[in-house]
Amino acid sequence: MARIKGAVMTRKRRKRVLKLAKGYYGSKSRLFRTAKQAVMKSGQYAYIGRKQRKRDFRRLWITRISAAAKCNGMNYSTLINGLKKANITLNRKMLSEIAIADPAAFAKLVEQARAAL
């Protein structure tokens, strides 16, 4: 039985890693061993970043809602509590979009929340 050599798969694996490392600084984009380490680390950063993006956007939306609520004479926690009691189910993303795009509609939401308290 003929011996199977691994050159083709080894080259394919190394080319894949070097392609992922394209644009990295210095030897990280040229040498396989350092490129592999850099690609693995960047993969970890990307995985963590996907989780952090969700947190960051939620924090941004809450900050926007809080600022708009303060302009209407109410703080964030009281507004959210009033909206829950008034059975208005809007998520924070949509509330922040309304606060930016349509301040008059947001003011009406604040009034409904105030009435429900």
C-alpha cells in the first residue's frame, strides 16, 4: 500500500491561517507560527467582542432614553416602571429610536407612563 504524504493538507492549512492573518503587522502576517498565534488570539477577541457589542448597545440605548426622559421631567427608572404599568411593551432599542427621531411621540409616551403611576 502506498504511503500518503501530508504536504497538500499541510500547505492548505497553512495557507488558510496566513490568509486570515493578512494585514497583520510584521512577521504575524508572514510566518506561520506567529500568524497562527495571532489568528487564535484575534478569534478570542472577536468572540468576546460579539458579547460586548450587545452590552454596549444596550448601555447606549439606556443613556439615550435617560437623556430624553430627563428633558421631559422624569428619570429613566420611573419611566420604565410607568411604561410597564401602562402595558406599553417597547424595547429599549425602539424607545431610543423614538426619542431621537420623534421627540413629540416620546413625550406622549412619558405622559402615559406618568398617568399609569
